[in-house]
Amino acid sequence: MTSRANIIGVAGWSGCGKTTLICALVPFFRARGLRVAVCKHAHHDFDIDRPEKDSYKVRAAGAGQVIVSSSRRWAKVHELRDGESEWTLDDLLAQLEPCDIVLVEGYKKSRLPKLEVYRRALGKPLLAADDPLVFAIACDEPPPETDLPALPLDEPDVIAEHILARLSLSADSSSMDSSPADSSLSDSSSADSSPADSSPAGFSSSDSLTAGAG
């Protein structure tokens, strides 16, 4: 599983541009030979299938798990049925194959080191004010009072380099033995995305990242 130290949360209020930033970071990391995975929290009844597809039909018929495969990709859909609880972040990350860096979107209450995405125009407070695990802020203009590094939101290469420096990753890091998540990242609450808090630099495998989603 991937080293806990190579998991970074990307947190922020709705509408701040978390997904847009992640979409800019991924190709930057890929161009440096790094294997990248993304874990994103969604709200309740999201679906990645379409009613006219056979995979949707067999799931609607009651199949608890459906795997669809082709020569280009495969996907597994797992239905939470019969009172099964939402999976924790630990559970989800354990499903990942070995990779060099995992970006976790949402789960803003998790015990993960986090990059906060901040837009002053949203009128929301800084998450960093109450979360010591935020290590930098990607923003469109200088944030309110904070001693944390403020990174230009429109310069994803600067943000990516900051993340790589923090993780001590380089272009040849993909040769390291990394697997999905060797320490506990579980959520103790569901919905708005946010598992447990984690310490910024090193983590004990006994620590859980469980916390509410967000």
C-alpha cells in the first residue's frame, strides 16, 4: 500500500476549485514519472453508471458488486446494502494499487496533511485556522492572517513542486516500493468528506485518519 507520508489531502469549501486544481496537478506529477491516484468523496446518491447499460441493469437487479472490464480499463461498483456503513477512508485507500502519491479530495476533517484551496470571494473562513494539519494554502489572493505558505492558485506547477518537496519525491521516486495505505485513514463520520486527522510529516501506522467527510 502507498506510504502514509505520500497521501495529501486537498481540502476547501465547495466551489473553491479543488477538482480543477487536482486536474492540473495530476499531469504535472505524471510527467515526472510518478504514479498518481485520487480518492474523492461524493455526496450520497452519486452514480458512475447509466440506466441503459447492462452493468447498471444487473446492479439494479440486486447485484451487490459489479465488475466491468475491457482491454483499456476495468471498474468495480460496490453497492452499500443491507445496512452496510459507508466505507472509511482507510478502507478505500486500501483498494488502491501501489502508487507514489495519492491526492484525497474532500475529507476536510481527516487527519491528513492538507493543502487548503481558498478563494476569498466565497466569504468562508480559512480551514487552516482550526486545522493544524494544513501545511499550505493555494489561493487566488492573499488569505487572511496566517503564517502558512500562500501559493498562487493559477500556478499549479508551483503548488506541485511544493507538494513534491514536502513529500521528498523526485522524478525517480516511482521506483520506490509504495503501496496504497499502510496506516489508518478511516472516517468516523460519513457525508461531506473528511476522515480522521493525521500528522503532517510522519505518521504511525496505528494512527487512524478517521473523521467526517467534508
